[in-house]
Amino acid sequence: MPPPVYELLPSAEEDKTSEHSTRRTHNNRVKKVLFHVLAVAAVMFVVFQGLRSFVRSSSKFLHAPPCHGRNLSSLPSHFTLPSGAQIPSVALGVWKASPGEVGPAVETALKSGYRHIDGAWIYGNEAEVGAAIKKSGIPRDELWLTSKLWNTFHAPEDIEPALDESLAHLDTEYLDLYLVHWPIAFKRGTSNELDVELTANPYPTWAKLEELVDKGKIRNIGISNFNIARIKNLTANPLKHKPAVNQVELNYWNPQPELLQWSKENGLLLEAYSPLGSSDQVKETLRVPEVLAIAKELVITPAQVLISWHVQRGTIVLPKSVTPSRVVENLKVVALPDDLFNKLEEAATSHKPKRILNPSTGWKLDFDVFDENLPF
């Protein structure tokens, strides 16, 4: 019978050494696993950040106008008036906006970021505009509201009641801007009987408006449809408050470069109504070859090209629409590169100007309201 084989049992000291070695090996494995996990997480984080940066830059490239190394200074969101007030450079115009359409248009505009609404007593829609503004919940001090004094209210005693009616309809205690709608005064109670005296001398009308500024019912006063001769006729008087703006027809067909230049030289801001032309001209305006070429190059719409051009000319622009998508579209302006801006400016000013709105015949005047040679 072979002798038994005996295995030596480890001593206590050897047993401790073996236990420590096993633990050390286990700990090393855990550390390696953790290291690999952290390394993988770090790589994934770097990849994720890279992908996110790429998506953002790609989105910007796809949706923003290309730079081409040109001057792309940003367009002003506001202009400064003589009073120091900041007036938004793009407004929603509500002229010819029908009942039932103007309210939703104003609501859409305010939700989209508009803070400037341009209206008038004669438009007949101020109550609906006021209801839409109230529904929006936007604080009054964040809005810019404009209305206009109609021709039959130029007599000083008729001005404040007319203003109060607009204030009541708009549900506000003051207007940010109140304009003399036309440099033509009609006699009270008539539709178009000329008040020769107040038309020839608008100072009594203006002096009453200045009182209402001091009274707090109006923050700024201005004019509309005044040519250079009529502006000089007004400002020759000792005015306490200068005209803040002159709202006139400005568009591709009637760019009025002389009035624009004179106004800049004399510190008078212009507002452009019918900026895309009349309702009969819009389609033609949006098909102008230069406009289409710029829209294609900058990846924006033709309407955005024209509205941007107006702001870049240094004018407030008042596009009117009741179509929600167009209301939103019209607010998005971009700076045109200098060469493209100059190209459009040259195209607009090289053809014979064509005015869209001239009510002289309809009012049965024996003179043209836009004639630089005043009849009085």
C-alpha cells in the first residue's frame, strides 16, 4: 500500500498574502472596467457634442443668408424719434383689413412678435383691433399703437373728441403716435368740402396736437402724405414738438428717393405704407427679376427682400396682410449685402415712378395734393 500523500496547508502568513493578492487582482479588474466605462462615456460625449455642433451649423447654413464675405450689418429693430422714444421698425398695417379678418390678423401678429400696430380712425376697424390687443394679454407699455386724425377733424375744437373716440375703440389711455392723415382739411360734417384756411395753414391743427402731447394723451405726433413743400409749410411755424415721422407711399414702383434723402438730411423719419405696392400690384412686385434673384441668392422670400430693403433704406415699414403665414413671414427681415441692396435700389429708382394712391380726383380737388407747387 503506497504511503499517503499529504498536502501542506498554507501558513497563516501565507494565507494573508494570498488573500491580499486576490483582492488586489479583483480591485485592479474593477479599476480597469471603470476606466473603460469612463473612456467610452468620454468618447460618446465628444461625439455627441460634435454631432450637435454640426447639426447647429448645418441648420444655420441652410436657413440663414450666405455671407459671401459681404457687409451684413444687422438691421435696426427700432428707430429713435425726436422724443427719444424707440419705435419698432416693422409694423402690422391694418388698412383695408375687413371686419372679422383684422382681429385674427392682429392676434397672429402679436403672437409672432410684432409690437407695432398701425391704424387710423377712417379704417373703421379700431374697435376690433383693440379687442384683439386686449385678448393678447400683452402689457400696454410693450406695444406701439398708431392712429391718425381724419380730414374732417382738423379744426382745433374737433381734434380731442376724434382722438378720444380712437382711444375708446383701442381701449387705451394714450397713443404712442398720432398722425395728421392728410395735409388736406375738410369742413366739419362734409365728406370732402375743402377747408381752404386750415389746408393752407395747418399750424392751428398742429398746435392743438401739441397740447394733447403735453396732456399725455399722445406720446408723439407726426404727419402723413406730406411732400417736401407741405412739410416746410408746417415747420415754418414755431413748433413746440417736431413731426416725429412722415408716413408716405414707398415701394418699388414709387421709391421717392428725393423725399427720402431730404427727410434724412432734416431729421424726419419716413414710414412706408403699401411697401409691396397696392393689392393690384403685389404679384407684379414679387416677380421683379432683381427681387427674385436676391431672394434666391439669400434663401428668403421676395416679400422679405422688399421689406428688408425698406428697413435698410432707413424707413419704418408697414406691410399689411390678414393671411397668418404672410403676417409671420413679413416680420423676418435680414440685412441685404451692399451689392444686392444697391442693385435693388438702382432698379427701383431707374424707372419712371408710379404712385398708387392719389385721392385728389376722388375728393374733387382742383389741384394735386402731391404737387410741390402749393396752390395757396
